[in-house]
Amino acid sequence: MKNIKIIATLTLIALVSSISFGQDTLSISKSELIQKLSDKNLQLKISEKSFQSAQADYRQSNALFLPNINVSHTGMITTNPLMAFGSKLNQAIVSPMDFDPSLLNNPTRTQNFATKIEVQQPLLNIDGIYGRQAAKSKMIAYQLQSERTKEYLELEVSKAYMQLQLAYKAVKVLEKANATGKANLKLVENYFKQGLLQKTDLLNVQVRVNEITNQLQLAKSNTQNASDYLAFLLNEDASDKIYKPAEALDNTIIIEPINPKFTENRKDIQAMDKSTEAYKKMFLSSKMNFLPRLNAFGSYEWYDRNFLGTTARGYLIGAQLSWNVFDGYKSIGKFEKTKADYQKAEAETDLYKKQSQLELNKTNRQLKDAENKVGLSQLAFEQSQEACRIRQNRFAQGLEKTTDLLQSETQMIQKELEHLQSVFEYNFTKQYLQFLTK
């Protein structure tokens, strides 16, 4: 039984190892990610389809100017007195005998085939004109929103890429700390065997090595998480690959002048304005619905007693001026609804602009804070690094306590990771500020 358990354990370890090493490590640059994003991202595809839907709605409004043409062919057999006489009249085969009262009242079976081409041409529909303008504004709004979505996703990809860089950098830091910890553990074990240290010192070092090992494993998991998120953004399968950044995270920052000025030329602001304009046009369309409409119509017809025959023919041309005077409060209710929707859209656009200005001011201050944090964290890391070096030398000479050395090493690792985090925060905040002013 014991041997079976050992074999099962070894098999499980081998399986986990094969799964881990079965993943291909793919080195990828930021430019490659942006290109793949444009081609594969699902959110971008959804945004593009929304624009295409709005574009199709706008094309439907072409019916306001273009004719509606319908072709039909109808066949019928009847003994109805009125229909039978009308069919003969349309076929131009009425004779004096057809006016016999007995034949008029009791006609024989009559068949009729009619081929008809109908044309309806709108001439003046003021409400339709405003409805078409609303559809166009809506289409432009979706187009702008799609472009803004792409800009946002490029920012998100850049952030995910920097998170991946940070995760790999943290792994390197902890791997170095793990190697140092194991070296210290070996040194402490030698001192303990020589009776120079107590067992509590040995246990403290062992606990510290275990902590670093655990942190290293978590850091490696973070690299997988960051890689999976990139794969999600690129709409790729994350089970067979793990991404590795082609460029490593830099420990320093590049300070560039940025003009944090709010502009209404941002595509999302323009999209909000166009959306409000669409609601305004719909409001005007419902208002013009109270006006009369003018439409022309015409038809050309062929009649025969035989299928697809064209013996008799005729045409009809006319125009219709229609005015819906009262439709049971339907038009009035629609007018009030579109007016409320337009006023709501105006308020939402104004609110969005004020929130955008607030976010811009906040991000600008965060960038300055992040810049200061990078400088302070760099100084703290350098100081902790020097303090750790001094304590290690003193410990090797037997002049420093084990707990002080462990505390110094812990502080140095913490400060280095904090500095890397502050660099990441500065770089992302700078890109986010550029996004808000784009």
C-alpha cells in the first residue's frame, strides 16, 4: 500500500510537471500586442458590429427619397357579378351581350390574370427628414465610440503588458532573494553545527527561506495571471502558451511634459455630443409629425384571361396629401417622450464632461504624486540595500544578530518591490493621462 501511494504521488508530480512545461513561452513585444488587438479583440468586434448596425439603420432612411417599386402577378376565378364584369372590363372584352341582366346577375365562371407594377414616391415628409438626420448622428456616434473603444483597449493592453513586465521582474527579485536566503541558511547551519548559534536562529532563517519560496511561487502565479489576461484581450487560448515581455521593466522613469488640458475633441466626448444631437433630431421629427405629408404614386397594369397575358393594359398616376389630425394621443405622447429623452441626453452629456474634467485633474495630481513616489522609493531601496550589505558583513564576522539580518533582508526585498511597483504606477498614470487628453 505504501509503495502504491508513492507511485501515485510521483505520477501526479510528473503529470503536473508535464502540464507546466507543456506551455510554450512566447516572447512578444508591445507593438505586436497592439497589432493582434486590432485583429482579434472581441470587444472591438462587438463595437464594430454596433457601428455597422447603426449604419444599416441610416441606409434604411434612403427610403425617404427613393421610390418603392412592387411587381405582382395575380390570378383569379370568380362568379361574383361585380368581379366578373370588372375583370372583363379590365381585359377590354366587354360586349353588348354582357349587359344582359341575366348574365350580369348570374355570370359564368370568369378568370382573370393581372400583372401590375406599382411605384410609390415620397415627395415631402418633414418628419422623415429629421429622422434621417437622427440616424446619421447615431451612426457617427457609434463610429466615434468604436474608435474610442480601440484607444481604451490599447491602453488596457499597455497596462497588462506592464503588469506582465512587473510580474517577471518580481520573480527575478525573489529568485535572487531566494538564492541569498539559501546561502544564509547554509552559513547559519554551519554556525549552528559549530555551536556558534542557537537553534532559534536556525529556525528563524528556515522560516524566512520558506516565506521567500512561497512569495516566489505567488510571483510566478502572477506571471501566469498576467499572461492569461493578455491572451483574453487578444482572444487567444491561454492554456497552451505563456507570454513573456520582449522588453524588461526599467527601474527608472522618463519624465515628459504633458499638457493636462481637457478637450472636447476627444472621441468619446464627440460621441456623446452626436448622441445628444440624434435625440434632438428625433425630438424635432416627432414635432414635425403633426404636419401633412405629400406622396406620389403610380401603377401600370396588364390584364388577360390567360396566364401572363398582356392583351389589355392601363396606367394610374396620382398624388396624395395626407394629414393625421388625431391618432388617439399617440403623436402627442411620442412628442413628449422624445423631448424628455433629448433633455436627459443633454444633462448626461454635461455630466460626462464635468466628470471627465474631474478625472483629468485627479490623474494629473496622481502623476505628480507617482513621480515623487518613484524618487523616494528609489532612495529607500538604495538605503536598504546598503544597510543589508553592512549587516551581512557584520553577521559574517559574528557582530550582528540573525534576526537583525533577516529584518534587513526583508526590508531590502520589500523596498525593491515597492520601487518596481511605483515605476509601474508612474508609467501607467502617464499613459492614462495621455489617454484622457487624446
